[in-house]
Amino acid sequence: MNSHLFIFARISPKPECFDKAKQAILSIVPDTLEEEGCLQFVVHENSTSLLLYEEWRSQEDLDKHYAMPYITPIFEAYKEWLIGPVEINKLQKLV
């Protein structure tokens, strides 16, 4: 069984902030994929949300990601941009 950390995250921006949030997330993709513990970081969208699918080697690697200097300003902007908290689902791969 794979012991990696899998995450689905739903980010729900206010309609007037959707494009800003989308561009901010897309701007971090290249740096995030270069992080040592990042195995996947994929961004999707629907009409109201941005959805991330992530695979990390470990929780420690994810914690390091959250502390990166290009991530913390986005988390700060979320306070203004989002309707509510980011929904994070941590998953365990079964097969």
C-alpha cells in the first residue's frame, strides 16, 4: 500500500475574487512541483470552485510546503478572497 499523502482541496472564492485566486494558485504550480516531497499538484476548476489534487511523500513535506515564502501570501489573501475556509480532504490510497 502506498503511504503517501493524497489531498483533495476545494477553494471557494467570492465571485469577484475568483480570477485573482485562480491566478495566484496557478502561479505556484511550477515551484510546488519542484518541491522535494511533491509528487502531484493538479489544479481543476468548475463554475464556483478551484479544486486541487495533490500527492505528497509525507505530512512533513506538506507542512514544509505550507511554510514556503510563495505560499504564505496566498493563505493571507484567502482571508479576503474566500467565501469560507478551504475544504481539505486527506485520503489514504487503498489499491
